[in-house]
Amino acid sequence: MWKVGLAENRSRAHFIKRRFRPTSDCRYGSYQAVTGIEMPSVAKTAQTASYISVETLEEENMAKYAIQNKRGAPPRGAYSQGWRAGDFIFVTGTGPMDPSTGNLVGDTIEQQTAQTIDNISAILEADGASLRDVVKVTVHLSDTSHFAHYNSVYGQRFSQPYPVRTTVGSDLGHAPGMLIEIDCIAYSREKTNKRQPRAAMKRAVGRRR
């Protein structure tokens, strides 16, 4: 598949050289784009230009699918528990809900933090990942004064080096009594058995040509 985009000039790509000339009606600054393809030179390696790139087989067959797990907190709205996109797993904002009943678990920030992380872990495990694969976390607290207490539980569940993290105060009134909500991004290599066999991929490419 051919795709047009913007990127820095690289010697291994074919680039489009664009120049603009005014049309017959220039009152409103109308221009025509005149396009020609040229091979880049070393002197232009720092130039930013439009280019044509060819998607690799790996990009064309990158996995992208929703993740659902009964052991995770059930969605309460129009969203999925998680998504895999290539080697990344995105887990939705998750609260301290009992996966079986959908009811809130715990009255303290410590209890709710533990349950929320349990729910996140279940979603990750459903696609072969774990908390150790998490690289980015965002935490929403109904009251930022809970920070120290939630952080003590969090620090026991995640291992060093810890993921990057942002903690903010948020209105969690959509779920009365909820003190915390967490979403995260994990990096976990896509399992090879979920990809198309190489021979099948080559045949598919041959058909597209």
C-alpha cells in the first residue's frame, strides 16, 4: 500500500519536491501545487519534505483488536476494557469495581487502589501481558490528599523501574463513592502466532501488486 505523509528527508526514500505557483485569480492567494519526484541528495538530508513511503509487511499486518476479560471491571459506558495496537496495549480508565457484580469495592483509598490495580492486571493478562510491561500510568484521585495512601499501595504492586506516571485530581462523581481511577499503556511484543504465516503474507503482497 502506498501512503503519503510528512517526515524528514531520508536518503533511503523517494521524495516529492513541491513548488507553488499562483493561479489566474490571485486576489485570495490561490495557488496550484506543481509536483515532481526526485531522489534526495546528501546535502538535503536535513530538509523536511513530503514523501512517499511503502508500508512494510509488519506494519500492514500489525494486530489491532479489542480486549475483553470477565475478570476485569465491566464497562459502564461506550468503551472497551482495552485495545492492542501492535506491541502496545491500552487499558481504559478503570475503577475499583467488582468484576462479578459491577459494584464498588472498598471504602478506603488503599482498598480501592488495590482493587483497581487488580482489574488492570486482569485486562493485561487477558492478552499475555502483566503490570511489569506497563510503561505509562495516569491516576485520577477524587481528592489529592489521598496521594500518600494510594502511592504506598501502588508502590507495592508495580516494580522498579516504575512506569512514568501522572496523578491528577478529578471529579469522579459519575460513580458515587469512587476515590480512584487508573488507565495505563503497556508495551508487550505481539505474539508471533497471531500474525499471518510469512508465505501467506508474501502471497497477499503479490495479489496487491
